[in-house]
Amino acid sequence: MKLLVVLSLLLCVALSVRAAAVPVEEEKKAPVSVEDIVLKEEPVQVEEVKKMEVENQMELETFPEEKDTVLEMDLAEHDPQEERFGFCPDGWIRHQSRCLLFVNSAMTWYKAEDYCNERQGSLISVHNPRENSFLHQQMTVAGWHNTWLGGFNLQNQWRWIDHEGLYYTNWYSLSSVTSYPCMYMTNTHGWRNIACSSSLRFICGRNFNNC
């Protein structure tokens, strides 16, 4: 009889302990809802998106400023105000009464003339042996082998594109003017003529008195 009572008491105690332990285990293993995860991660994602938008906007705003700066520098190089006081624009060099611009990019004769026109000049004309010698010297220093001159042939007559009179020449060889109507200069010999569609470096010239 005593044994039966003891066993009953032990069984009751065991059930009580188990019943008390179940909520604790369930509390420890309680799953985290998907909504809680999303809500916790969402602010981080929003901040990252905002940061990316700000960085992209800063990059887009950079390009117009750089383009405007280049344009202003380009205009400053060709300020006619400087010519009135005997100065050549930046990038140009002075020789006698003209400013000269040595362009290291090869272009056709027509494109080279357009390039000079945009800078209030023309392809260079040569009027005497002293100017020819100066250009030859500058070509040698720059390492140029050839350069366009402003001479062209029209109706079997050679002319300067800047409307100067062509009274001095320094021909080394002269080919058919029908096929080769544009003039160029070499750094080893004199002048030659070639097709205007050829690509050569060139020299622009402009006067001081463009008031």
C-alpha cells in the first residue's frame, strides 16, 4: 500500500515538471515571422537606394560643368581683344604681323580650312623666303614631314585661300593640277601638290588687325 502511494506521488511530480517545461521549450523555439524580417531589412534597403540615387545624380551633374569649362577655354583662346594690343591667342605663336597655329591633327585640305575658319583664320600663305624658312624650321622642331599650305589651283592658276597675292613660290615638284589641286610643304624640300582628300597636319594663320 505504501509503495503504491509513493509511485502515485512520483508520477504526479513527473507530469507537473513536464507540463511546466513545455511552454519554455516552445518559447525558445518560437519561429520568427516573415513580416518581422522584411520590416527589419526594409529600412536598410531604402537607405541604400537613396544613396545610389544621390550618387547617380552627382555623376550626371558633373558632365555639363566639364563641357561648359572646355567651351569657355576654347572661346578665350580666340578673343579678338588680345589682337588689338599685339598679342596672339593662347596656343598661337607670333611671326611678323601674323599669329600662327600649328595643328597636330591630320585632316583633309577642306576640313583643315574649315578648322582655321572657325578660329578666324585660314590655312597659311607664304609670301617670302623668310616666312618659308621660318615655317620649315618650326616643322623640323615639331617633327613634321609635311603640312598643308593655303594654296590651291583654280582654272589652272595657283591662289592663296586667304586672298593674298601669290607672288612668291618655292616649288620642288609640280604634278598634274587637275588631279592634285592642293598645295603642301615638306620639311626636306620645297612645295608640292597633292589630292585635297589626303590627310596632313596643317598651320592656320590670322592677322592682328581683325578689329
